[in-house]
Amino acid sequence: MSRLLVSVATTVLVVAALAPGAIGGVAAQEDVALTVTVVDSDGERLGGITVNATWGDGMSTTDTTLPNGQAGFAVPEGADVQIQIEDDTYLRNFPYTVENVTEESVEVSVARSGTATIAVEDANGPVENARVWLFRGPRYVDTRQTGADGMSTTDPVEQGAYGLQVLKAGYVTNTTDITVGPGTNNKTVQIRRDSVPVEFRVTDDTFATPRPIENATVNIQGGASLPTLTNGFASTSVPVNRDYTVTVSKDGYDSVTRSLEVDEEAASLNVSIRRTEAISVTAVNDRVVVGESTSVTVTDEYGERVSGATVSVNGSTVGETNANGQATVPIESTGSTSITVETNGLSASTVVEGVQPAQEATPTVTATVTATETTATPTPGEDGPGFGIAAALVALAGTLLLARRR
């Protein structure tokens, strides 16, 4: 009896020795025989190949193929079983999977192994930390990064033709091909730096139609810092094949950070920012007579009036703003009166000066000099009105004549 049949027979005897369908009252899952035949690329069966079968939650078993290329396993019926080859000469790039296994036989093909060593260079010489991908069809087989010498060597892979892709941030991706034969296979790949344009648009989407924001700052981590124009746009060029962290900020607005993935084509990023939540309060009067009131208006960061805000005077609540964002505030003392408004964790203050009412003017008695008309009454023997002056003139003329004669 062959070793494969003995193994399967032993498994059947062990199962038969158990209580029918139960261990501790739980139905046992029945094992089935899975036969694996290992062949090379020419279809020849290979003996002496180590085969590992795994299933479920980490369960596994190992067998070595007989000269006829077969290995046998007892596995739970209905399980998904992965078959892996462990050998120095032959391998598979990916495990062989048997889904919903029953008592069956499968053929697993393997290939001889080889390795590839890739040298990556740019115009200045070896390129460190370039990513090297080896792929076949849609599946990647191996990936490595180049060292300081620009070199990268794959793990052992199936011999044959592969695609080869080399990429690094700031460089154009180079995709080529390579054939892996026996031993180590060498290939040199050239890559070059390049940049692409990127455009940013910054708006405030608070409004039904987002409004462009001028003079916002677009900061590209590790790169440029750009101001937006009146239309909200800013543009620059950045190295290709790189992920960027972009932060947009402006005084009075909440900063926004976004990620931007740039490949080898022009890129764009739209960012919306909004004003930082805040309220403000203004009073109609800066100075108010004690005993009178002033009106205050509360608005938010966009100038919209805020209703229901609590209004306090020197720490004491006096009311709330109405639907128009207004409130009447009494001023009851001289000096500075602090008016504070609060809503949703936000607050703002203003100061109004209370003043005493102006004193009324006291009438002042002012002496007024009033001219009184006086009428002269001639006495007997005196000239009448106007005669005295004429007589004086006659006397003066006579005196001057007498002086000339002398």
C-alpha cells in the first residue's frame, strides 16, 4: 500500500473511532482526501517537492511529493485550501487555491526560480529610494526600494518575462520589461525629473453661489506659498508623482488642510474656507445720560444680525437681542459701562460712558446803559439853540484879525 493511501486510511480510521457526529455534543467536520500533483512548465511530474497546505484559521499540514509528483492531505470538506511550494529550485509566484474542497485531485504547476537586480539612475548617477515593481499581467510579483547605490534585487521568482516599473516622487515613471532567467539577471533603468502645473481655487461656500476669496494664502508643504487673486485662483508647478499637503488660510477665516495627489498630468484643487465664528456688538451712542438708555446691535462674522444673544451690563444680565439682533440697555451710573453679549459660546463687548445731565443756565442780571435824550431850555439873555456856536465863531475871527494888525 502506498504512503499516500496509508495516510488517507489512517485519517478515516481516526474519524470512525470518534463518537458518531459529535465531540462534546458538537458535530465534527468530516475530512476529505486532497491529492496534489506537482508538474514543471513542461508538464513533467516532480518528486521530492515540499508542499504545504493551509486552511481556516491558521491550520496547515505539509507533505513531500513522491516520484510520481503526488502529495496527499486530509483537509476539512468545504474548506478553502491554499497550496504553497517550498523548494530551492522550483516555486510559484502565488499560492494555488482550492476552493470549497471535496475529495479531489489537483495539478499544480511550478517553474524554476531566478532573481533580478535593477540599477536605477538619473542624469546625476544612482538614485536612492526609488520604488521598483516587478509584475506579470495585472498582478505585482515583487517590490523593492533601491539602496544608496541605486540597486535593488528581487526575491526568487518564476523564470520568464515580466513588466518592470520604476517610480520615485518628482520623477517620471519608467515602465519597461525584463526577462528573468537562471541565476541573477541585471538591468539598468533611467528615470528623469519633471513638474506639472497645478491650480488652486479658494472660495467661501457659505453662500448659495460660492464666492471667490482674494488674498488667501495657499501653502504647499515643502513647497511654495501662494496668494489668491481676486477670482480666488492661485497656480504654480510642482514635481510629479508626489502627494502634497496643502493648507489654505486667511485672517478671520478657519484654516483648511487638504491632500493633493499629483501624477504626471496637470492637477487642480478646490478648497472652501469659512469665516471664523464670532459676534460683535455696537452701541448707538458712545456717551449716554445717566437714567437714559442706548440701543445695541449684535452681528455675526458675516454681518448678519444675531437674535437671542444674552446682554449683560457690568456682569448683570439685562435682556436678550430681538429678532433684529437689537436690545435696549439702560445706563444707570456715570463712568464706563461695559456691555457684553454672549451666544453659543461666543462673546463680545463694548463700552459706553454714562454722563450726568447738563445743568440748566441761571439768568444773570446785566446792567444796561440807556441813553436819555436831554433838551436844553434857553435862559433869558442867552442865545437860542445854535446861536452860541455862531457867536463863538465871530469872536474867534475877530481875535485873529486883531492879531494881524499888531
